[in-house]
Amino acid sequence: MGIDYGQKRMGVAISDSAGSIASPLTVLPATGRMADDAASVIALADQYEVERFVVGLPINMDATEGPQAKLTRAFAGELGALSARPVDLYDERLSSWAADRLFDEAQLTRKQRDARRDAVAAQIILQGYLDAME
């Protein structure tokens, strides 16, 4: 399961059973309380029998980590501690930009984009991870 963690929303994607193709799944509202946010992701993961989490790590273009990267690391730690599943961090640089490019090509309205952006960003993160593991 791929996760684009944010303080307002969490995009979620899932792969096929072979672990080769990622698809956007949903966008979960974030509460701002990491344990609660992790629990909602875990509940969804239980439904889909997820074996591993891939959390997008927002690294700056100069390869430094800012405040959101620190929050994301903390969320990934909470997710691993509460679920006992492996959690991998994956560089998510440009994932939201790539999602926006897809939306430009699809000519979606702003409202349609906003409803899907985080899940598509999670899909891009997860697909990048799956491709790197091949």
C-alpha cells in the first residue's frame, strides 16, 4: 500500500497481487493525530490484506529534509509500530507535480483534480517503489 501522507489528507494507493501495478485507492482525511491517522490507514490495509506500506518521503529538490519530511518519518514510525508490518520510505519528489501533469492531460476541473490528487500521488509513489524493486 502506498501512502502520500499529509496533515489534512492522506492519499492511498494499492498494488495488484503480483506487486507490479499500482492503482489509486482513496483519500483519507487526516486528523492531525498520528496514532489515529495510522489506525485509519491500518484499518484500510486490513481490508485489502496489505503486507507492506510504502510512505512517500517529501525530500527537497536539494536533497535536504524539511519539517514535512520529519512529520512523515514520525508517521511512518507510528504506522510500523501499530501495524507490525514493514514500512518503507520512498522519495516522493515531484509526485504531486506528476499527478498534476496527468490531470492536465485529462482536462479535469479543479474540483475533480483536488478530489483525486493525493490518491494519484500515492499511486505514483507506489509505482516508483515497485519499479525500483524489480
